[in-house]
Amino acid sequence: ALLPGYHPFEWKPPLKNVSSSTDVGIIDGLSGLNRSVDEYPVEAISKRFRYDAALVSTLKDMEEDILEGLKSKNLEEYLSGPFTVVVKESCDGMGDVSEKHGGGPPVPEKAVRFSFTVMTISVSNNIRIFEEAKPNSELCCKPICLMLADESDHETLTAILSPLIAEREAMKSCELMLEIGGILRSFKFVFRGTGYDEKLVREVEGLEASGSVFICTLCDATRLEASQNLVFHSITRSHSENLQRYETWRANPYNESCDELRDRVKGVSAKPFIETLPSIDALHCDIGNAAEFYRIFQLEIGEVYRNPNVTKEERKKWQTILDKHLRKKMNLKPIMRMNGNFARKLMSKETVDAVCELVQCEERQEALKELMDLYLKMKPVWR
């Protein structure tokens, strides 16, 4: 594997506002911005690859996979394309990276990484010649930009990621010409920003932070509306709509009061600068499902189906009984907030057998076991 900047390539038409030279390796994350951000030393704050050079390097690493894929689908090995490459983009804070005894430059003590993964490559009539078997593995995740910045620092984040996003936008409408297996082939790219957690989605899509009354990043529901309607929701927010709403927020065309305006734009209050796609990863599927089962276990212990009107104290008591029992039988220590490890241990046949010891009614025991069995059979869908 060679670092970006080694392989020659060409764009048709040439990328707007991006240099046509291909021998570009690691560059300063703030190239083009010749000032320090918040007085940090600029040369120390961020390093990145040019997006197109990084994609080329990845495709060259996958040369064998592409040729194998063509062969396995009985396609001509000298097929020139166009190949369609679906790229998953991810960005997340990496937490505290402070030096223990360092005398380095005075930079923020947090880091953010922007990366991508090639998910699929297909050719004429959508014939898929490559599919990433483990898309969540760090082995296929290519870091493209590392920055010493706090993910909550909007100004620094936008300053560093904006050139990267400009390159991505330019690539959407152009074709890459690259030699694979000794033949010049053309590639088109489809970008899907699914690797963002809720905090970053809100940050880059211009939404209010997660304490907002507008609790959803996918629709316009408020806390109250969501609590009264747990079933019927559809995805209504989109990047383009967020941009329109930001313009409304900025211009206030109807001369409304602050509260009226905020309700009109449903909490969009900054300019969205990265297009994300709503998704939920396997970990949060596990966590969400386990939280629901944890609640069901408590309700079954307290036999809520017989007596729905119970006090908070009684519910607390059931939780304590469940926690003690899980600790004794499953070595599961009580936690403040549901996490992945607890979720995976909780969602097992052994756990439901242990919980059934606390449930009086045999019929309910069977129903619980059946429910867990169904869940475990469905799990491969997202794991």
C-alpha cells in the first residue's frame, strides 16, 4: 500500500478549484487559510490528504479485488467502466489526546478524525463487483484528515473541513480516469455521510444541540409530540431543507419574533456545511433494543399487566430486584447508562432464563423466552 500522492490520475472534466497535480501527499489541514485559528500554531493543528488522491490510493490498493470481481461476474477484464464507487464517510471526535509530560505546541487537547470506507464498486447495469465484507472494521477505514480540535468548536471544524467538503462536492459531477490492471478506466463516486453520531450530525447540519426541544435529527418532532406519538414518524429533514431553513432563519422574511422564527425553522440555527445521511449503527441498535428489554423485564417482575397503576417507588423496587438478580446470576453490574457491553450481555438466552426465575406466571415466562429467541434470530440483520 502506497500513501496518496504516488499514483497518477486525471479528472474529466477537471475538478473545480482543485489543483490538477497528482503528486500531493500529506498536506496542511489549513492549506489556503494562511492565518492561525484561535491563535493556535497553524502547522501543528491539522494534517490531511487531498480527498481525490486518497480515493485513488485506495482504489489502487483494491486493484486485485476489482479484477477478481470482474472475473467472478464473467465480465471482460478490459472493461473500461464507468465503475460506480459508493463511499461511506465518517467523522468523530477521538476524545482527549493531551500530552502527559509534553513540551509540544499549545494546541487543543482533543482530536477529530474524518475518514472514508469504500463500501461497494459496481459496473454497467449495477453489477456489483466488490462489496466490503466488514464495513465497520478499522482495516478498511481510511483516515483522510486528522485535526487537533474539539468537535464542539464550530469555527475550527468548519475551517478545516470546508476545503475537504469542497473537493467532495467537485468530485460528485466528474469522472476519475485511473489505470487499473494496465487499462485506463473511469470511476464515478457516490458519497454517503452515514458515519456521524448525533452530536456531530447536529453540529454539521446546523441543528440545535441535543438538549433542544426539537429532539430528532430526522424529523421535526418536539419532545412533547414524540412522547405522545411513539409510532408514526417519517424522515422529513434533509440537507437541502436545512439550508433553506437556515436562509429563513438568517433573513427572517416574515418579520417574526425569535420564538416564532425558531418554530418555523424547527431549530435550524447555523449554516449546514456537510450533507449527512440518517442511519443507525449496529451498536446503537443493540443499545436501543437492550434498553427496551431491560424495561420489559422490570414490568414483568412487577406484573404490570395485572395492575397498571403503580407508583414510582414500586417501579424503582423492581429495578433494584432485577439489578441484584442479574449481578448474582449473570455477573452483570448495574450501570447508570446503557452501554454496548451491558447490552450484548443482557440480550442472551441465559439472561432471559435468569429473569424468568423472578416471573411468577409460566405463560409470561414462555412469552419472554420466545421474544428473546425472536430477537436473537433477527440480530444478524444488523450485526
